Amino acid sequence: MNYLNSPILIALLTCLFALSAFFAAAETGLMAANPYRLKHLAKTSLAAKAAERLLLYPERLLSVILIGNNFANISISVILTFLATHYFDGAEDLFFTVFLTLLSIIIVEVPPKTLAAIFPERVSLICAIPITILMYVFFPLIWATYGLSNVILKLFGVKMSQKSSGALSKEELKTAVFEAGKKLPRKHRAMMLSIIDLEQITIDEIMVPKNDIVGINIEDDWEDIVAQLESCQHTMLPIYKNELNQTIGLVHIKNIMNLMASHKFNKTTFKDAIDGAYFVPEGTSLAMQLINFQKSKRRQALVVNEYGDVIGLVVLEDILEEIVGEYTTDLIHTRKDIIPQKDGSILVDGSINVRFLNRTMGWDLPTASTKTLSGLIIELLDSIPDSNLCLMLGNYPTEVMQTQDHRIKTVRIFPGLVKNIKL
């Protein structure tokens, strides 16, 4: 039995240990590899292409890995048992066999799998081509294993063709963006998350409410119309007859200013400058409306309900601000509906959009069911409150300052008190 101590046996055991470690690492690496990263690497790497193809048929991949891994591990156990039988007797034989088998598993299983879990893509690129070659070599055995596995799974009502979709849901995609960490700048990460949320936000959540729409009644005196146009601070105004439900179109203030500058502005040129009205139904998602604006070459649209009544105005810039944030650097001090006070409180117009208020102030007022601050408070109280009523709006101490025409006109919010309140 001198051959038991020969270099051939040592070399054989070394090869079997390496083979077992290879299959252990391949299994963990390929299964843990990011498919999207492999798809990107496949553009320039043959190994990545091979890994990507292997993952298309995970049942075949697992078959070849398990066949190779079991072959190596069983061979190691047989040789170690043979050695134990030769050198030991009785209880020592059993102890030696169990000890060396466990030691071999610790050596060839745990470290390779741990390494593969830490660097799955790197390990996948190393293992992909050898595994592909072995898949062709052992194809008959893999085919038989696959067939038997399919029969067993059918007994439990599972089909091999039932594979989970590789597509990410919106929440999973948001999690992936969050996990990008320092690899993605914070501002870009916020923009990507906002784009993902565009499908979940509707235009009636960001629109200008009907009561706050500034427009021109074409039935007014000509002098009043001219004065309103000259003092207008908007880029576009709706033109209507007596009420917004009878809107006839929109007019660009820039075109009116050009007509005035060239002394060609009169009733006729004013009517010629009116573009047709563009109406969109409430409930349209921001993602869809962004596409609609692009197709129609429009920047503003009137929002109508199911009865055809105008309920608001949506502007392209408001949708873009949902993605990139506000364009104005000092927005709080330039808006008339958000007025900071010396005592740290904020006077807010009740008609302000809650989403806009949260984005501007960095607050987290609830936005699920109501669009305006007035509506949020009325929903919370289940009634239209009187003035000088105090309440907790979310985590913010709030005081209703003024009510008018069955809605809340002015609200005072004390954001500085939030830190001092223990809920």
C-alpha cells in the first residue's frame, strides 16, 4: 500500500478539493449575480454573455453544478474513508472519517461561497465558460436529471416553465435606486425616484384650483382687458366668456407684448392671438400628461371633471418641478401664499397645493386624499371650522386664521414647535 502515500493520491485529493470549491463558488456566484450588471458587461465580455445565457436556464445550471459538486465531494469522502480504513481501526476509523469529511466541507464549501457572495459578478465571469463547457459534456446526464426533477415537481403541482419575472416592480426599482448610495449623486437619485412616482401622481394633485385660475373674460370692457394684460405676471392666460366653463382658448402673453410693442394690438389681433383651448380629464397621471404635452406641443391644459366642468389648470412647469424640484432658489420669500413670520411661524394660503407646500418647506403633511391645505383641514375636522381654531395637522401645530366663502382662507403653521413636542 505504498501508493497511498504517493504524490498521485495527494494531487488527486488536491484536484478534487479545488473542483468542489469551484462548483461551490460557481453556484453562489451565478445565483447571486446581478442580472442587469451582467447584461451591461455582456456588451464587451464573452464570459458575461456566457453567464447571462446560463441564467436563462437555472434548472440546467443547477443540475451541472450539483452533478460536479457531488461527484467531487463523494470522491473526497471515498478516498478519506479508504485512508481511515488503512490507518485506523474501530472507533478511530469512524472518528477520522467524520472529522476529515467535516474539515473538507469547511475548507471547500464555506470560504468559496463566502467569496462568491461578496464578489458575485467577478466569480460568475470566472466560472461561466467552464460551466458552459461542462454543460455540453454532461448534456445527457443533465437532460436525464432535468426530466426526473420535472416529474417530481409535477407531483407537487409545479412546472419547470413557471419562472418568476425578471422585471422589477416600482417599489423594487425605488429600492434599487436607494441602494445605489454614493454611486449616484443625491440630486440625481431624487430625480429618478420622482420619475418613478410620476405614474402614481395625478394632475389634479398639482393643478391650480379653479378658484385660483387667473383668466380674461372676453365680455369685459376693452380697457379692462388691456389693463389686465399689461399687469399680467403669467406667461399664458385662459380666455373665456363669463365663466371658465365657457373657455374659448389660451393666449400667450409674449405674443400680446409683441403686438403692443409694434402698435398692432387691437380687438381683432387679440382674437387672432387666441389659441384653441386644450382640455384634459382629471385623474390623468403626470407621466401620461407629460407625454400628452409633448405630443400636442402644449404647455398648459385645463382640467375637467366627468361632467365637463373646469376644475383646474395644469402647467408643464409644475410637472417638471415634480422631477427636478423648484426652479427658484429662494422660493419661500418670493411667493405670496407662503409668508414667514418673525416668531418662526408661517402664514399659508388655504388654497395652496399640499404637495407643493411639502416640497417647498420640506414638510410631510398627508397628501393621500386631499389636494389643498384647506381641504386637508376640513377633512380632518369633518366640518368647516371658524377662525382662531387650533389643531395638530400631522405633527405641526396649526391655527386657522381666516375662513371665507365656505373654505379656509389663511392658516398659520408653527414648524419650529415640532421638535419640542413629544408624541
